[in-house]
Amino acid sequence: MFKWGKKHKTIRQLRRKRGFTANELAMMAKVDTIEVLRLDDLKLKDIDKEIKDKLLPYL
């Protein structure tokens, strides 16, 4: 019925849809793996702009 955009999905859902592990996404976006794992349960709209700008091209 409703189609929610990317901003309403969690980082984990977006990452798994593209087939990336947390380590692979962290290496591509040049951030720490721990940071990606910490953000996994947050929705894209809830994370900081500077981290979102790094992750968004890969998600």
C-alpha cells in the first residue's frame, strides 16, 4: 500500500539489501566498523548529516 522511502528504513535494512557486511560498508565509506554497527538499528533520518553523507552513496 504505502511505499516509504529510504529515510524510513534502518541502516541494517539498507545495508543488507545491497549485500554489504558492516565491515565492507565501513571500508567503502571510510568510517569505523564500530560506528556502522552502532548505527545499524537507527533509521536513516535519525543519524547525523555528516555520517549520512558518507553512507548514502553506498546505500
